[in-house]
Amino acid sequence: MEMKSLATATASSHAYQQPVATGEAFAYDPRLEPPNLTVREKKVLSLVCEGLSNTEIASLLSISAETVKSELKRIFRKIGVSNRVQAAVLLVKQGWI
């Protein structure tokens, strides 16, 4: 990453960013900090980590399975993963749960 790009990315962010060594320069890795999730997103994610399906989560939270699916897409985007297994592993590995 070029230093100009890094400076631009850093300047455009309002949150503290922890640097990570990448070989050429330091880059921000959002997975090193606890995610900024809503209360419901945290609840959905904790239920995913318990192994519940979207249908089971929907039933427990009195929401539709489609809403759970939307919540999960938003959560995955926020924490930088592609699926529920990666999310669970990341949360355990980082000590967020």
C-alpha cells in the first residue's frame, strides 16, 4: 500500500485505527478491534455462535428468517467475513465472545 493511500485512508476515518505490520507499511485491520454492532446484531451473532439456524434465531427473536439473513449479511460486512463459520471463529479467536 502506498503511503499516500494509507494517509488518505487514515485521514478519512474518525475512529482509532490500530496499525498492523504488512511487510511494506502499516495497514488497518478492522478485525483486530471489537465490531461496532447493534444490540440485535450482537444477539443474532451470539446465537449463530451457538449453532442455531436462521429459522431458529428468527423464532427466538420473533423476527422473520429473511430479517435474520439481512442482519447476518450486515454483520459479516462489518466484521469482514463471508460466512457464519468464519464469523464464529473470528469472534472466539479475538476474544469478542
